[in-house]
Amino acid sequence: MAKLWRLLSFSIVFAVILGLMMVPASEPQNALAQESDWGFEIQPAKTVVGFNEAFAVNATIISYSGPIAGASMHLDFDPELVECTGITIPDTLPNPPDNSTPDRWIGMPLWNNTEGWVEEAYSTPFMATHYMHETFTFATIHFKSKSKEGTSYLNFNPTAGVETWVADTLGDDYLNWTRVVNGTVQVGVAPTISVSPDSLTFNAIEGGENPPDRTLEICNPGVGTLSWSLSDGDTAWLSETPTSGSLGEDDCDDVTVSVDVTGMEVGDYSATITITGSDEVKVPVNLHIESAAPVEPANLSASSLSISSQQVEPGEQVTISINVANTGGETGSYNAILYINGVVEDNQSVSVAAGTSETVIFTVSESQAGVYDVSLAGQSGQFEVVGGDWVDGDGDGDGGLSTGGIIAIVVAVIVLIVALFFILRRTRGEA
């Protein structure tokens, strides 16, 4: 008896619902609902597609009160711009705990690509113990754009036949056009991906530092919103930040591309960054790792011996200098030894950095006149001390005559002359 009463009740409800379908409804207001209302809306509210492109929108029921037993949707579109290719509904309804299967009305779904409308209607199963009571996607409508540019409406409109409504178990229409949000589809102008530069190259030294980061600019020169993401195929040495984003018209995002060469060997490596959005763009990435060049040792050489002045008075200083250059790859030390007349006079040690030169300077003075031989770093020269006692190149005084030597010679000559005079005189006397 209870089952018979339940069946009779549902039949009455079904008849009431059919009756309500025949009552003209007011125009949709695209208004926000009150807290006690239910609603139907298109998500996304705006869709931008190119020509002959498949896309889908959701007819979503927004829950503000309930529960409800069934719902019906009638949606109009511009058949010159788009066409319907199918409608899908949820596998189960959001009515825990039984998650029952939707009870689709006979003949549903329906669409007409000549007149430009789609319809869908279903309810909870007959004798169901739970009903729909939360926001959920009532239906997904699949479309395909045509080859004509323009904007198609997606409007929930009241028509004779299947209306757009949300009903409770007694057939009361919760919707009553208090919450209907329509949508649009913009055809023929779509967001596009622009990437700069179109390739990236990195150079590194084996065992050295990572090369500097590079910037990849992703832009949307088209119309609408571009949602993009990128992938490098899980390349271990390559990373990017960020890896996804959303761009409005003429907006750009900067992506930092980094390379980690830790543990990598000498060679050439390649990868591809793929940016996906309205279309797909591939950016080749090349990495060249060179062998670390060995550091050349210090290479020191001396040149440009300078003696100033080359003629001085006794005790006057003489400046002797030489230039030491390092053409190697490391800092080196050079010991410069100064010889005067073959005897070590002085020495200096100088540190010379790679690629530089240093000047080594000595100062000497001599008290005796003479010519002095100079030897420094394999180069030779002379300076002369004028005036005073004469000193030869060996420094032992036998290279010239001093004043005492000259007097001695004069005296010796006089003695010799006197001796010769007496000898000659004696010889004449004997004759």
C-alpha cells in the first residue's frame, strides 16, 4: 500500500511539473540570487575560440536551498557561429549516501543546429530516498565553432516546451528566473602564444660554475585570456620558474630558465621547452660544456738593462735597473743578482703576477776612478768613475797610474839620467 501511495505521489508531482512547463516564464534577468534561490549559469561566462575549434561549456546548478528532485535546461545559441556536437551529464548525482544515477527524461538530450538550441532534463530516480542539494555541473555542452567571426550568445531562455527550471519534490520551481547567468562565445579571434627568444644556448666549464640564467618571455598578442603551461621533458639539468600562468590581451610573463652542470662531463647537450596554450610552441635549449684549460706556470724573463748615469764622480750614485716580465698563468718569484767587475754587489727577490711586469732597481757608488763592468740577469753594461785614483776593470788598481806612481817614475828617470851622465863622464876621463 505504501509503495502504491509513493507511486501515485510521484505521478502527481510529474504531472505538476509538466503543467509548470507549459506556463510562460519571465525573461532571464542575469541577476545574483537570493540566499534562498537556486540558479543556473554558464561556466565559463566568456569563451574565446578560433575558427572550426571544438570547445565545451558547463551548465552549472548553483545551490542556495533545497533539496531538489529534478532540473531542466533549455539553452539558445547562434547557429551561424557555432553548432552543438553533444551533451554529457554526471554519472552519479550529488545526493549521498546512495549516489544514485540520474534519471534522464525520455528523448533527452536534444539539440537543433538549424534553429540553435539544446535541451537536457533529468531527475533523481523514482522512489529515491535522497535528493540533489548542492552545487554541481548539471550538463556539459560540447560545441564546435564555424568559419565565421562573431560573438554567439549562450542564453537560458523560456520557451514553449522544455523550460529552464529547478524543481523540488512537489514540483515547485525554485528557479523562477531569479538566478540565470548567460554566457558568450567569441569566434575567430583567439589568444596566441608568442615566445622570445626562439632558442636558448648555455656555455659552461667542466667542474666550474653554472652559466648565468636566461629569461624566456611568453606573451599573448591575441584576444582573450591565454592560459599557458610549459614542460622540458623532465630534463635533469634544466629548470624553469614559473611553469604556468594566465595572460590577458598583450600581456607577457617572464620565465627564468636555469642550468645546473654539477657532475656533468664535457660535451654537447640538448633539450626542448614546450609551451602549451592556444597552440604549442617549442624552444630548443642547447648546453655546451668545455674542458677546464690547464693553468700555465709562471714564465719570467728579464730585459731592458738600464744604467744611469754611465759617467759619475767618485762616490756619486749609479742607478742600475732591469724589467722582469711574467708571461705565464701563475704568479712567480725572480731573484735578480747584480755583479760589479764579476763580484756579487747586491741581490733582490721580486714577485711578479701573471701577465704583469716589475722593475728591479739597484743603486751603487764607487770611490775610485775607473771603468766598472756591470752584469745583471744575463745582461751586461758599464759605467765610469772619473777623477781620483784610477782603477782598472778588475778593481785592483793596476789598470792606470796614480800620482805616487808617476812621481816614482819621474824620480827613477832622473836617477837614470844622472847615472848615465857620470858613467859617460868617467869613460871620457879614462880615454
